[in-house]
Amino acid sequence: MLFRSILSQSTSAQAVCLNSSFNPLTVTASGNNITYQWYSNSIASSSGGILISGVVSPSYTPLSSAVGSTYYYCIVNGTCGSDTSVVSGAMQVDDLTVIASQTLTTQTVCQLDSMTSLSVLSSGTGLSYSWFSNMLQGYSGANFISGAVNSNYIPSSSVAGTSYYYCIVTGTCGSDTSQISGAQIVNPLATLALVSLPGSNAQTVCENNSISPITYVFSGAAGVSVVGLPNGIIANTTTDSVLISGSSTMPGNYTD
């Protein structure tokens, strides 16, 4: 009567993504009246494993329906005793790369002011992040932002204008792309610039006499109010500039 013995086994470590397929684990044994019983374990040990019901063949394909690492081994029984396989390497199931939530709301600031961070919250294994900016609200034609490699990104407010952002998250099991952010609006700083002045920039007049008109262009965000004392508001603009004329009979401060 032959003594039973495991002659060979294929139990190398494997890693797959969630719900993908493992390669089967196998054992080859000799002996009479051989039966096979497979066990799973949360640690690399052939002691204390959980019997896998219904699996009685010399091969077993591990399930990949749950994220984590599991180990397996097989006990072969025969007429003349039993033998236990080595414990398999870790059968690792990695989670799919998914953006679970994102904070990409619209915001409006003045140039050089602080902007609120945009962010994504993701699940998966081995995650990396790439942020992109665009002048349009879309993915096409976007520019990769060098150095933006975290799950959050603070847009720059150094240049006036409107930009949109999105993030691509890449992991061991694929990638996921965020939605396009709301508009990130940076309004320009207001500036008061001299346009024209007849003759020299310096003028000397007697009290209550008129000076030559001075024309300025006021550049700033749409909707500013220009104030001249003592006459109060002298112009409202819905464009990016307004012309202001002043004289000694209309002294004033010009502010936005």
C-alpha cells in the first residue's frame, strides 16, 4: 500500500485588483484513496486556518471579492496518512482607484489674495495625484501643473483671470478623473494711471483758478465705483476702465 505524499505544489504569491482573477493554486500528490481539503488563513501559517467548504480538488482559485491579503494551504489525506502543503504566498487583493468625494467649488478673490484649497478624497492602492488647469471649463487642452502631486491643490492668484481645475488619481488598479472645478476667478488689482496732461506735469495756479484738466484711466475689476470729493460718486463702471477728469474746482480722492 503506497504512502501518500505531496510531490509538487504551486502556491506562489499573487496580487490582483478587486474582482479580478487569481491563477489557481495546485498540489500534486501520490498515494491511495487521496482526498484534498483547502484552508484559508489571515496569517502565513498552516495552523488555525478556516476550512473552505466544497473545495475537494487538487487545485483552488482564490476569491478576489474582498480587499486584503489571504494565505492558503491544502491537506491531502490518503489510506496511509496525510500531508500538508506549504502555506501559499500572500494572495493580495488591491482596491480599485476611485474618487469618493471632491471639493471643487467656485471662488472669487482679488489678485494676490489667498484661495481655498481644491481637494479630492480617493480610495485605492499606491495612489498618486496629477492636477491640471484650463482656461475653459473642460478637459481638452488642459495644462499639467508641475509639482501638484497631493490630494489637494491651492490655485494661484498671482495672475488675474478665470481658470478651471481637475485632478487625475492613478493607483495600482486603474485611475479616476475628478469633475471640472467651478470657476476660480481672480479679479485684478485697481490701478490709477495718468493718461494725458497738457504741457508739463507740474502746474501752478492761483487760488480758485482752474488748472488744466487731467485725465486718468482707472483700471480694475468690473463694477467698481469711482469717488471724487466733494461731489461724491462721479462714475460707476461695468467695464475694466473709466476715465476721470479733475480740476482745482473739483478736488478729490480717487479710490475703488
